[in-house]
Amino acid sequence: MKKTMERPLNLKHLFLVFLLLFTLVTFGQDEVEAESNADEASTEEIIPSADPVKGKELFNSLCGACHKRYKNAVGPSLHGVTERRDMDWLYKWIVNSQELIKSGDSQAVQLYEEWNKVAMNAFPQLNNQDIDNILAYVEEPKPEPVVAVAQVAAGAEGQGGSGISTEIVLGLLSVVLLILSVILILVNKTLNRFAVANGIPTKADKPKGKPIWVAFAENQFLVLVSIVFLLLAVAWGGYSFLMQVGVDQGYEPIQPIHYSHRIHAGENQIECKYCHSSARVSKHSGIPSLNVCMNCHKQIAEVAPETATEEYSKEFYDNEIQKLYEATGWDTSTQSYTGETKPVKWVRIHNLPDFVYFNHSQHVTVGGIECQTCHGPVETYEIQKQYAPLTMGWCINCHRESNIKVEGNAYYEKIHEELSKKYDVEELTVAEMGGLECGKCHY
């Protein structure tokens, strides 16, 4: 019988296989790109030559106060409006909605009555191209949540390239460590048996010396020195403990509604005294009332995805905003107050003793002291905490180091020259102006 041999693959065959694979991959990519660009293509067909980037700028400056792209606010959500309305009608409505309503247009009247007869601002400065740009922006497909993508990526990293989970690796290492421990115990017992069989003295055969505590008790010098050090340690420990009574530096309680100074004072750069307005004119800085929060959050029902961190997700922040709505009785569906409010039991962080007088307006308005001087870099805090110890020594040191601002103050200017000669200094500190007198801070 004739022996047959398989024909080996040559370069021509390999090239054909590679070409086939390349064609399949390219076809698959074309399909994916076609699907991903489907929404964009449909938008371009409806609104040709529109620029959604310019539309975003116009939307944020003109429309964002009352409208959202994908959810209702003061006005209806705008995504899909080009499918619900004719383009010519939209041009007229956006430029002057009241004129269209007065003309008796059925769609305009129905929309006006449906949304509680809230008048929409007129925008005569917008031309058709500007409106096309805005509509191109609002018709962009809704982006996928960033948190979900991050979780998928984190899961992929946790699996590793080999597909073996971390728990399995740690379990195997634990088993190996246990086996090594058992082997060491068996080896030790075997060596002891060999030593006993050959007459070699082991550790158990060596004579025991005097216990260390007996030797220590017989040495009177060591006993005396130890007692002195023990008494000093107890005295220092007791003094340190008593000096910390009432000092709550670093106190960081969890509030009933999570408020991030990092987002508000840091990323959004909201000025501290916008919320704590009484700090300018009052002894206390005050806790902002919830209506101050609602000045912004009537329109801001969710945070931007990039605001989220590894510890606090976007869903967490959005849920906290819902707690604010529940407390104020705000109904997002009707964009109105229900009247059913709930008190928020905020946890106080800074608390001075009753016999200590401190006036915020005296420091903030007259002294011109920044909030961060006493409260730390609040713009970086996710959870507000007590930054300073607020002890008497801490306040006195500040009075000794802080200079008085005499410019524009007739009283200080009058006595500045005399006190400058008295203390032989160019600038006067709070201490030199009487800031260390007991009656300044204590009743």
C-alpha cells in the first residue's frame, strides 16, 4: 500500500488564512461603528450642519436654568423634541413663545397650560443656526453611567490576566504555610530524639537559672529607678489626659444628609458666606436653612458623573439630594412644594464652653480673617471636621501673631501712633491692642 503524507502549509496558505481573518475582523468593526453612529446619523439627518459643541454653550447659558436634556425640570425634558414638534414651529416657539400662544396656536396653548402656565423667556437674539446647534446638543444620545463602566473595569482588573482570583491564590498560600509549619514541628521532634539517643544535651537538660523577676527584686537600685519612672509616667499620662478633656480636634460626625464641602466650596467654588451669611454680622456663623440649599437644588437633581469618587458614587450623591427633597417637601414630578416638611437633625461640630465669648463678625468682617484660618481647608473636605483644637492657648497664640488692620479705621488710626511708640513696632498685634485681657473673651 502506498503511504500518503499530508501536504504541508506553505506561505500562500498562511497568507490566505490571514486575509480571511482580517476581512472578518474588519467587517465586525464596520458593523459596530455603524451601530454606534446610528443615533448621530439620525440626528444629522434631522438637523443638518449643526454644531452640538456650540449648542452646549448656548444651552448652559440660556436654557439650563429651566430645562434638562433627559428629565423634566421647570420645563419638559428636551431630548426627542425634534420628533415631537416641527422644526418651523420650534423656531417660532423658542424666539417668542408668548407671541405664538397669543396667536392661538393649539400646540403652544396646550403646552402652556400643561406646564402650569409658566411663561418661557423669549430669545430674539437666537437665529435658526443657533437653535439648530442647541437642538443638536439636546438630541445627543444619553450617555451610559460612568459608574457602571468603572465597576466593569474594576472587575476585569480584579480577575487578572490568568483568570485566577485573589482569594484562590491567598488560600493556596495559606495551605502551603500550614504544611511548612507542620514539617518544622516534625523535624524539631526528630532532632530531639536523635539528640537523646546519642547522649547530646538538649535545652531541656540545661540547669535553670534564677528567674528574672527574682533577680530584679534583689537589685534595689533598679527597683528605685523603676518606681521613679513609673510615677513620672503616670503623672505625665494623667496630665495629658486631663488637658484633652473638652478638646475635640478632628471630630468628624456623620450628618443625616451628606454634604460635601469638596464639591460645593471646592469644585463649584461657592463662597463660604453665601451659605453661612450670618458670619458677617452675627456672633454665630449659623447653619444654613434648607431653602438656601433649594436655591440651587431646585434645578440640580443629580451630580455630574466626574464628581463621583471611589468611596462615594454618583448614585450615593443623588440619593442624598433626594433626602433634601424629602425634608423640604419638594416634588420633582410636579416641580412644586407639597408642604410636607421634615426636620433635619444636624450634628453640631464646633462647640465652645458657655463662659467663652467669640464673635464671628468681629473676626470675619472687622479682622478680615479667612474661614480657612480656623476651619482648615474646607474646600478639600468630603466630611466637615473640627480642624483647630479651639483651646485657650491656640487662641492666645493667634492674638500674639495676628496684626491689626488699621487702614480705614479711625479709632485704630488715632491710637496706632501712640501704641507703636510704646511697643517700638511698626504693626500692632491683637495682643498689643488688649487681646490678651481676660475680659475680652470671658464673662
